[in-house]
Amino acid sequence: MTPRIYLSPPDVGTAERALVADAFDSNWVAPLGPHVDAFERELAERCGTTACAALSSGTAAVHLALLLAGVGRGDEVWCSTFTFSASVNPVCYLSGTPVLVDSDVTTWNMDPDLLEQELEAAARRGRLPKAVVAVDLYGQCADLQRIQAACDRHGVTLIEDAAEALGATAYGRPAGSFGRFGILSFNGNKIITSGGGGALLSNDTDAIARARFFATQARDPAPHYQHSEIGYNYRLSNVLAAIGRGQLSTLEQRVAKRRANFDRYVAGLGDLPGIAFMPEATYGTSTRWLTTLTIDPDAFGATREDVRLALEAQDIESRPLWKPMHLQPVFAGCRVVGGQVSEHLFDWGLCLPSGSSLTAAEQDRVVEVVRGVCRV
Ligand SMILES: *Cc1c(COP(=O)(O)O)cnc(C)c1O
């Protein structure tokens, strides 16, 4: 029997094992310790920021970024609608009001023209958002230079959700380094994993110190337990940081492998009618965390769902692109700016198996199944 091919499974090796053994042997089995400190330094260095707080998840990082941006009851936060729910949920933890902004067709990320226009209109109305959360999807940075300029013009805090884009670049800068805060995730399906974890990046060292304070139950400096503010338990375990460090040391190879996966899919499927791969923006390099494509059902002779079910029948995991947040029942009441681009991507889009451990033989199986569904 051939084993199931997963979308983006963890890929761990001996470096991680040795570092975890060190965490055990040194008895630093706690949500602090030398691997946490080292992981924070290494992430900041890799992403080109002065400071970093390692946290229990990417969601926690979004939450603390919004908290430190001053988001509170009734404040608007504008987010990419085409994303995972974790980019938006923390707005609601803080009783803020999400406003959902559509993507453009060239980057699939937040449309900078749409954002500029809407910020102008909001400034005229006298109701600017407290923050903008721009997401870097599937390994590709949003047009962060233009988004940053639009936010700066109106004094709006930018948060870069780079959970899917560690290792990517835009305008010669690393993903995670834009805006006041950058967010990373080390969930099991991301380009590197710690078995669950995340990080908050910033050049504001004081803000990162505040993030650590809130992540450690907002404990005041006193010998006893004293609290003047509401805190959270959001710090990363030293054991998990050890795994993350091992993974981070191989990031370049992981990016190269994921990009090679993409190139092989293009070679194997690019000639089929109706298939279009996610474009790569001219201003940067994508990691191709996931290989994503759209399938025009008329040209291809079958739908995205036909392809997904045919793959599943062969024990191959694939997945539709993100369902836009403005189509989610839980965010049905939210204002949306545009929406057709992301709706179309959701209708036609598919993510193919893209792990860094994917073999050529496995990839050939995927290509063969997809080709078999084409009816033209
Ligand atoms: C994975 C992800 C997150 C959340 O990260 P977790 O570590 O799973 O909490 C946030 N935003 C995006 C875009 C993601 O893909």
C-alpha cells in the first residue's frame, strides 16, 4: 500500500532531536529557558528586526500585536479577507470590529489600491482604523511597501501576518520585518514547526518587552505575585523552542525544496488548459510554502472539487484555497471592501501537496491524478 500524501506535513530531523535532548538533559522543561532566548535572537536576526518574543502560537502573536497597538472595544481593524481565521479572531478577543479587505489578482494578497482608497474615504469620514493586518499568503508577501505607505499617510499601525511566509522577501527585506509588528507561526503545517508556537517581531524593543510581560500573566516586578493588568499565558516552552531552532537552521533548504516542488508541478501540469498557478510578485521572492493554482472549469472540463475528490480517492490530501472571512458565518455581519477577487479564488483554487519531504515519486502520483481529471 502506498502511504497517504499529506498537504504539508512536519519534516523533522536529527538536529531537532539533539536540541530537544539538550533541553531535557539541562532540565529546562518550562515555558522559558536558554532555547527560548536563543530562538528569539535567531528569529530576529533571520527576519531583520531588533527584537522578538517567542509565543505559544501565531494567534497569540496576532492578539498581543493588536493589544499593543491599542485596539479596544469598538475600534476598527482592517484585515485581509482572504486568510485563515486566526488573522481576524483576535480582533474579536479585544471587542474590536473587523473590516475585511479584498485581494488583488496579481498577488492574491490585500489590494493596496483598494486599501489606499478606503483609507482616504475613512479619513474623510473621520473614522480611521486602529490597525491594518496585512497577510502574506502561501509564502508570498503582500505589497508591503505600498501598504506601509498608505498606513503611514494616515498614522495607522500596520501588522504583518507573516505566519505563512517565513523565508520570503519583499523589496529586499525579509517577511515579518514590515509594519510595527510581524507575526510568525510554527504550527505543524508551516514551513518550519516547533510542534506548535509562534513569534512576535518588531524593531520596538520596548513593545516586545511589553509583549513578554503580557504573555507571562502580566506579572509586576515584585517577589510575590502581583498584577495590575490582565495577562495571558502565551510563552513558548523551552522544549518546543529547541525543535524550532533545529528547524530554523534548515530554513534555506526548506525554501529551496518548496520552490522546487512548485517548479515540478508547473512542468507537470502547466500545459493543461484552464490551470493557472499563483503568480509571483515582481517585488520579491515567494517561498511557495504551498503550491496553489486555480482551475477554470470550462477550460479544464472539470471543477476544482472534481480534482480534489479524485486526489482524495487516491489517498492524496489537497485543499481548497482559504474561504474568505466575509463568507464565514461567524463574520457575516462585518463590513467588506470589495470581495469578488477572493470569492473567485475560493471557487476555483486548490492547494496541492507541498511538504519539504515530498518525493519526486509522490509528486508524479499527484500530477498523474490531476491530468487524469482533465476532460479537454
Ligand atoms: C497559521 C496561521 C496563523 C496562526 O498561527 P497558529 O500558530 O496556528 O496560531 C495566523 N495567520 C495565518 C495567515 C496563518 O496561516
